[in-house]
Amino acid sequence: MARSLPLRIGLMVTLLSAGLTAIMLSITLYLISVVYDLSLFELKTPIDGPFTAVGLLTTVYIILLLPTLLLSRFLTKRLLKPLHQLTAKTRSYSLEGTPVSFELDSNDEFSELGKALQEMQEHLNDSHHQIELMAYRDPLTGLPNRSGLFQELRKLILWARKHESRIALLYIDLDHFKQVNDSSGHEQGDQILKDVTQRLLQLVNQQISHRELPFPEDLLLSRPGGDEFAIMLPEILRVEEVEQLSQLIIEAMRQPFSIDDKYFSLTCSIGITLYPDDANSAERMLKHADIAMYESKKSGRNRASYFLPAMHRQVEERVVIQQGISSAIAENQLHIEYQPIVSLKSKKIIGAEALIRWHHPKRGRLGPETFIPIIEESDQIGALTVWIIETVAAELKTLPSLGDTSKLSINISSAILNKPELTRLVDEALQKVEAPNQRICLEITETSLMKDIDNTLPLLNQWKEAGYSIWIDDFGTGYSSLSYLARLPIDGVKIDRSFIRDLNNSKPVIETILALAKTMNLLTVSEGIEETYQQQELTNLGCGFGQGYLYSEPLRINALRERLEQQAKREAHQLLQFKLPKDRN
């Protein structure tokens, strides 16, 4: 369509010229005829030969038209020349190409249009630069962001492939950095991230100072997001170079950061992967480095881990479990088993601990130790806990209510206590449960209670007022103090099975726990009792209750109901036998 404009203008000018020529010729002939009283079509002297009056007029018209057309074409071409120039420049313009000058050597409307196009080009280039920065650069540190890291890593892999070189990718995550933001504010947290950037840049520059690389050094360090950083290390000759850099990074993070007269010490977890040893693409390198970093977190943080193929299988398993838990709840793949808790003196069942089981459609029966730690890493632990609460409350109603013989306990994950949104979800579920008289116990591990006692305490008081018993699970493995224990609205403690397993060496610890519980008027349950001598020893030490395979394996609700009903019948029969002699008298 753009090419047809000059043609249309030229055609219009040509037709106009032809029309004007015809009009001028007609007027000229008319004036001649008037002045000389002649008629071209009635000549007194006839014209012989091929020429007639009409032919003569046509010949004259054509003779006059030719110069008129040439002149109009020349003028049209000259007038449209600036437009052709602007069109050609516009077609050659590209954001990625060489800048084009739209200015013209004239002082007319086309020149003004060229100036406007020139300004538009400059604005477009500036906007493109800003958009590129937003798309590929982190605004806080100026480093490449996740998209920029991916882009640069792909380029580096192509370069390494061409030069048959090795690359190391170090994925760095600052440990517990959220606590810095929560305690000191995001402004100070951002300043620390800037300082971390400078320290890492210095280490990168030192590491590659002896190498001549065809790309800027600052592109080797990226901030994919949050408190995560990534370092690309090219031309790796020895793996020890990567190990050395990772240790320098860990040491650099340990040095205190001074912000507004406050000092912060950080640790970091690092995941390392190598090209082409572990992966041959940017996608897989990033994935493997992230997996290795997660392994460092899981192994205690403040360390570096190399990617291993087994890690990938573990991650795939974790993803399958996290994605499958919603379906498991919806499709009734989950069920509860209850391990009885008995009185060590009377051997009577006084309650049971609810243990979740998952019958996976592909992997079969799964115990909680297999999938609970994985689900705790996601917010799905909230929905799972709500399901457990609702299921236990419903099954509790089917048990015989004989004093305290039908008390069930539920484990509350520490992952819930650390997330307010999950805490509210579980609290709402507990408020809806109709289980008065403390027929449901809530078990919370000692370690999770002590993490944030000031925020946890109001929640425990609320649950206590709602009618729930509260027990400290795995007692003796944490670091609770007497002052904290005195503040907690707890009913009892469960001695961790590790002490029972090593009973001979752990006896002083167990005695101390039992003495403390007696002083604070707390009930005690020993977990993991499997041998008769363990039961006898714990009974002699004064422990009130026990739990373990010596008494029973975990049972489905129907089996537990049968055990409780049989126990009730035995007690009724014993009572009847005790009363009969008295009645006979």
C-alpha cells in the first residue's frame, strides 16, 4: 500500500495535466475562431489527405500534452523525493540495528516529519533499553536477574562448547534471611543484599583475574531473586577451584555486615553443578544447581554440595508426593491408624496416638516418615492437618466413652506453628470440632515449641481453653528451660524413644525428666517400649504411661474399638466378680 501512494499521486497529476491541456487547447481554438470568424469543422478550403479537422486537433493536443506530462512527472518526482527518503529510512530502521537519521536537508513539512520521526526513534531506543533492563536486570543490585542469568548461561555454554571448556555454576542461598527482614525491615535487608553483591563481585574478580574472557565480568554474577545469587565460573581446569571459591563465599558471608550501627552475621547454602559433567544445557544446569543447594539446606546449611544424580531422583519423588497429596485427600487414599497408649501399672489402654498412612496408587503403603517431611516443606501441610483433625474427631465419636479410655492424640507440625496463615487454618478446624472434656490431645514437639515461644504461647492457651489437652512430644531432645516450661499450658510430656532404646545409659536423663514432671504435676508417656525389661524399669522409675510395639502395633479404628470394648467387658466382669461375694452375704 505504501508503494502505491506515489503512483496514485503521479496518476492524479498526469490526468490533471491532460485535462488542463485539453481545456487550454479548446479555449485557444475558440478564441481563434471568434477573432477570425473561422470554423474548424467548416473550412472554406477543404483539407485533402489523411488529415481531417479532428485529426489535426488530436495531433496538436498530443504535441502540447507531451511536454506537459514530462514537466508534471519531473515536478511530482521532485516533490515526492523527501517522502521517498523518509520511507526508505523507516524501512531500514531496527531497534537492534544501527541508528537511522531521519533529518532532511529541507525546511518544509517533510523536514518537520523527519524531525518527529527522529525524536520518536530516540524515545523508542530509550524505552527499549529500559524494558531490557527491567526484563534482564535486577533493579536493586544491577545484576542479571533470573532471565538474565538464563540468557548469559546459554551464551557461556555455547562458548564453552566451542572451546571445549568446563563451566561451574554455584547457586547461593542466604540462610534464614527472612529473619533479617522481619526483625530489621526490608530497607536494611536490601542494603545487606547490596553489600553481599559487592563481596561476591570481589571474589569473582579475584577468581578470574588471570583469565582473558570475551565477556564482562559482572555478567558472571546474578541475582535470580530474593536472597539467592548465582555465579558462573568459566574455564574450570580443576574441581578444586570451585571448592576454593565456595569456601571463600561461605567465609565472606560470615563476616559481619554493619547497617545503621547494627551488625548481622549470615550463613549461606551453596549448590554446585558442572558443565558438561552434570548437564549440557542452561535449563538442566540451573535445575541441578538448585537441587544441590537444597541438599546443602537439608544437610544443615552453611555448606556447599555438589549435584549428584541421586539428588534428582529425590527431588522427583518429592514433587510426586507434593503434587499427589491433594488427590490423596480427595480420593480417600489416606487413612489413620492408632497406636494405643497404656497405663504401665494396669496395662489398660487410656488413649492412642493418631498416625497417618497413605496407600499410594503406584508406590503402595507409605508411612508418615516417608511423606510428612516433604509435605511440611509446602503449605499443603495445613490442608493435611485439617483433614487429620476432622477424621480423628469423626472416628472418636465411634469409640466407647468410658472415662479417659478414649482419648486420641494428634501431632501438630512445627511447619504450621511457623506460618500464621496455616495456624489460622488449623485453629479454625479445631474450633469446629465437638470433642469436649479433653478427649483430643495435641502433641507438639519440644523443638518447635521453643522456636518462637512468645508467639506460640497465646495459641496454646487458646487451644487449652477450647478443651484440648496439650502434650510436649519428643521431650528431652530440645532445649527448653524451666522458666519456659512453667509458662506453657501443658498436661504432659512424652519421653523420646531414643532414651528408651538406650535405657541403660539414658536412665539419669529419664529420672530427671520424671522428677521434673512430678514437680510440675505433669503426666508422662514413654515412647518406643518394645521390651519387657524397659516396661519394668520405667514403671520402677515412676513413669505413668507407655507406648510401643510391646503393647500393640498401630490399629485401624475398628480394631481399636474392638480392643476398647473387650477391655470394657473385662473390667465389667472383674467388677461383677468383686461384688458377687458381698451380695451373697
